[in-house]
Amino acid sequence: MFRRILENKAQTTLEYAILIGVIVAGLIAMQVYVRRGYQGKLRESADSMGQQFSPGETKIYYNTTSYTKSTETLDEKRVSKTEIEEQKNTRKGNESVADFSNETWFDKEWDGTTDRGD
């Protein structure tokens, strides 16, 4: 009877070892697909950001005006006190981004709808 209990323990240990081995093998096999999915999302994000700003073709014009009216007083203990009576900031301007076809890296022969095979 003691021998039968030892055989059951050995069989249970072997079953757990095989189960853990199968799980580890599955995780290793999935690693490639998880990495590809992550890289695809990263590239998609980078591509969407790349079309929003063009350092060479973006023009920004702003005019900023600041106005402050304040009163500064000095009391008998020589402590300075400043009171801001009125303060105004104005910012006017515009931004313009050139057409996508004006990009220096843009392939003039590519119509923008098909995959270029990169």
C-alpha cells in the first residue's frame, strides 16, 4: 500500500511538470504574436503623429501684447507693497501647415491610398 501511495505522488508530480511545461511552451509561442501586435500599434501611432506636423512647412504667426498697471508704495518701515490694479494679456495669430504633397520626403508618384511595400 505504501508503494502505491508513492507511485501516485510521482504520477501527480509528473503531471504537474508536464502541465507547467505546456503552459511555458504556449507563452513562448505567443511571445512572437504579442510583440508583433505591440510593434503594429506603435507604428500606427507614429504614422498618425507624423502627418500632423511638418517642421519645414509649418508657419506660425503670433502677436502677443501684455499690459499691467500697478502701484508700488513704501511705508515708514521701508516695506515695499505692490498692488496690481489692471492686467491684460492678448494673443492673436494663426498657424498654417502646407499641403502633404509639399513635403520633401513625400513620394510624388505615390497616390497615398495604396501600400508602398515598406
